[in-house]
Amino acid sequence: MQTSFTPEQLADPHVAESEKILRKCVHCGFCTATCPTYVTLGNELDSPRGRIYLIKDMLENSRPADREVVTHIDRCLSCLACTTTCPSGVDYMHLVDHARAHIEQTYKRPFMDRLIRNLLAAVLPYPGRFRLALHLARITRPFAGLLAKFPALRPLQSMLDLAPAAVPPASASARPGERAAEGEKRGRVALLSGCAQPVLDPGINEATLRLLARLGVEVVVPKGEGCCGSLVHHMGREAEALASARRNVDVWTREIEKGGLDAIIITASGCGTTIKDYGHMLRLDPAYAEKAARVSALAKDITEYLATLDLPQMESRGLTVAYHSACSMQHGQKITMAPKQLLKAAGFTVRDPAEGHLCCGSAGTYNIMQPEISGKLKARKVKNIEATRADVIATGNIGCITQIATGTEMPILHTVELLDWAYGGPKPAKLSA
């Protein structure tokens, strides 16, 4: 794609990076075939190629974002299926990240939109606040139908619809401290406790800690870590996202220097995609660039790390698993085979749902802010999963678990919960119901 940025514009390193990305696009349109919003809506401007044109025009002309640009960028899930498909290597992720930051800086959203986004940014990254919000949601859920009558309040209805009927009690798995390995020590890792996941489903990290301990891995949950920053990052709130990244880089750097780390384990693939990008996010910060790159290099999804431990082959459990590969796993981190190979080695029969490349519609806060499109994608995903006639669904992202669970009666678990069970842990409660 030909560009016409001025030397003055290219003096901005963010613009210079976007210009390089734009020049790689050859207008081929391969991305449209795998873009969930284009497949759903059929609008060229709701495809990666269409959004690239909008971003190019906005940045080249150094103009503020307008309603049309914001509408179509907001509809992007950041699923990154387009990057997997693109034959030219267009780095769409970083391009749309820049566009969202530009929107945040130059566009004034309607009042209710600003209010809801501020609410999400102030609540979801903080486990205590999020837990309180979920308890309040249980009380206010009967009024969800009233909110549907007002389009601007529809995201609030979506929040109530997604809130669980019961909130699990706080788990010791999120408390800072070291967990000793059982038997001969094979490694030492840090575990990201996360923000939303330990509130919605603390059993995921509990299973991770049990399994790693039995495998001889010492685990530390460092004091001071917090949200990875992905939530505000995808809202274009770069200052907040970078502050989260710096805090976590400092925390993990202390652990690296204190006792060494073989890996930083992440059990939510959405967080993993962002943490693996810390090196890029902080590349312009001389005080953090090197440390952030080291942290990103150590970041590993739990299945990515387990694949290095040579787990034994187990006998068949007679259970069929439909494996849903989260977008942040398959497109963001390019981890496609490890989870399925681990499940097969653990004795499960694994089936791949049709259209596995398409997003389930969760995408961070997308199912709150874009409920209509998200609902269509969820229905399509659930239909394909149920067609496998599997006994259980496995995936590696809490957002997908929450989203898909609202559309099917099939039990859905994190992959590590099944692996923990197969290698000596307790049977997951969802399978005993």
C-alpha cells in the first residue's frame, strides 16, 4: 500500500511504525474470509482491509477520529485471525492498537459510552472491586430487561447477563507467596494470578498450582503484581496500560533477580498475548525496554510450559473433549497444537469444532460493548461445538469460558483443569454435576 506521510509525521515513532505496517498491505483481501465481523456483517469497512483504509486516511491526514472510524474500529474484536491469514505479514495488532490510542486522544464519545468504559476500566482490573460488582449484579439482575429498552444502556444489560449466579469464595491461590515443589525440584516459575479470572473461576489457578507442584515445579505468586493491562490497552488507554506493564515488569524482575525464573506462567491466553507484547509496548522507554523484553521472553501459557515437561502417556478416560482454541491462543500467541497434544496424552479424545478460527465473541469487554455482534458469534460458536457431540469443552481463556457457558449446557473447563485431574488431581466439579 502506497503511503504519503510527511517527514514531520514520521518523526513520531508510533506513526513511523504504523506507516511500515500499512506499506505491507497489498489489498489482497484474504483477511476478509476469516474476519468474524466481515463474515457476520458483510460490510467492507468491518473487515481488516476496510479498517486499514480508515486508519490510513485518519493518520495520514493527522485528523481526529470521527464517528464512522470509531464505529468500525470499535467493532473489531482484535481476534487477530487476519494476521494468521495475511500472506504479506501485516502487523494488524499494532496498527489497530495505535488507532485506538489515537481515538482515545482525539474523539469525545457520547456520555453513556464514556461512563460505561470508565466503569469497566475502574472495576474489572481490580479483583476486590470486581467481586463486589458481581455481588451487586446478583441483586440488580431482575432489572436487566428494563435496560434493554434503552440502546445506550444495553452494555449494562450485557454485564448483568454475563454475571454468574454465584460468586466463588476468594481463593488462597491468589495470595502472594511461594508454593514448594513436591519431590525433586525441576524448576521455578512465577504464576500470574490475574484480575477477573481468580474472581470468576479460582479453580483454574488452583489446578495449575496442584499440577505444577506434583511435577516438581516451585511456583511463586509475587507480591505487587496486578492486571496485565490488556483491558485498558484495548480501550486505547495507553498511559494506564503502560503503567500496569511497568508495575508487573518490576515485580517479575525482582523475582528473576531474587531466585531466578524459568518462566512466567499465564493461564488466561488474553493476558498472555499482552504480556508477550510488553517488550514492544515499552520499547521506547529506556528504563524499561530491556527488562520488558526479558519478561516477554519468559512469558509462557501454561500449556506451552507443560509441553516442555514431557508428561507421561495416560490410559484413555473414555471422555471426548471439544477443544476451543481461544483467538488470543491460536492467533495472538500462535499456540495451536500443544493444548490438544497434552489432552490426548492425558487420555482424552479431542475433537476440533468446525470454523475453529472464528471468535466466540468474548474478546475482553467486546461482549459487553458490542452485544448484538457478540451474540451472533456466540450462537455460531456454540452450534459448531455442540455438533462435535463431545462430553466437555476445553479452552485456555476465562473470557471464552464465560461467554460460551452462557450459550450451552455442555460443561466447559480450562484445559489445565482436565490435565490436573488426569495426572492425579481431583475430578473437576463441573464434571461431577
